[in-house]
Amino acid sequence: MKLGVNIDHIATLRNARGGLEPNLVEGAKIALKQDILALTMHLREDRRHIKDKDLYDVKKLGAKINLEMAATPEIQKIALDLKPYSVCIVPERRQEVTTEGGLDVEGQKEYLKEFIKPLKEAGVLVSMFIDADSTQVQASSYIGADYIEMHTGCFSNAFENGDYIKELEKLKSAAKLAQSLGLKVNAGHGLNYENVFLMHEIEGLCELNIGHSIISKAVFVGLEEAIRMMLKLIK
């Protein structure tokens, strides 16, 4: 498994005061010194953390960017200009604090099939952020996605409650189905230093995208050490 470090939360801290600190680009530089696959950045429609300029500033570092994005024409246009390493299509609601669940690919599969075509033609890998549900996995295959990213929020919540086996089995089953359909599989949301070791039980996972836990740990140990600690757990 590889690690994608989500740096949105650095931007959240910066925006809380409206200044320049903590500096997102400096955070990206520190992360890129480690053996990570990519930097994940979610350009929300309301720009609550990552701003358009942030994407281009980080791209100038030579970073592989995994752009989390809603399936809207505005963000698609930016993605086609930026040409990130990959995009992950996510659901987005203005009132939510963080992404609350997976995308309903099945319910909009014809739209999404057309929406991702120009991205794929531009050489951008396309992932669907979905719940561990067979219908959503099959729909992701139908539209021509390269990857799915399994939403691990339910698993993470169940782990906190001490009863995660059922949710872990759902993730295993969804991953197996996806791989049988030719999809590659990533996972993310709510993963932390206590529960991430269980991702080793899911065969064939390519990448874990983790942000909040790493940035939270960095408050106490520094970003470089926080990433290093997570890398040890997932390798």
C-alpha cells in the first residue's frame, strides 16, 4: 500500500485566521520528502480550505496531486487545466463538516460516464469515492473509472465502538468485487494511527488517503514525524 497525504487541514488552519500561516506549500514540501504516492487536495465549491492558487502552487513543486472534486463543470474545467495525477469524484454538501458518505454513482451513472471522459482523455486517473456497496462498485466499473476509493468512515466509527468486524467484511467484499471487474482499489476517511493496521486485511489495496489524523498528530510531533509514523503502520 502507498500513502496519499491529504493536506486540506493545513489550509483549514490557515484560513481560520485569514493569513498565510501555516504555509500550505511548506507543508507540501515536508510531505514530499517522505515515501508517499501523492498529495490529496479537495477543491470544494465553496473553497472553504483549498483555494485554486494552492493547487497550482503545489503542482509547481512537481507533486503528484490527487484532486478530490465534485462532478461539476466548474471544477472539471480546473482539473483539465491543472492535469493532476488523479481525481477522486466525491459527493459534496455545503453544510457538511467533512464528506459524510460515498457518492451515488448508480443514481447518476450516465452523467458521470460522460463527465469523466475528458479527464481520462487528458491522461488523468479517475476514482469514485463510494461506500462499500456492490451496486456502487458495479456502477463505477460501468462508467469506466480506473479506481474506486472505499469510504472507510463507517468502519472507523465502528472501530471506535469496538465492533468493526461487519464493516471490515463489507470493505473486503467490495474490494474483491472491484478487483474482479478490473478496478483498482483505494480507501480513506477516518483512518488513524489506531485502526489503519486493519487495512492490511484487505487484499490488493493500492493507496490509503489520510489527512485529519496526520495533521492532528503533527501538532504534537511535527509533520515529518507524523507522516513517518503513518508510513511505518501501512507498510
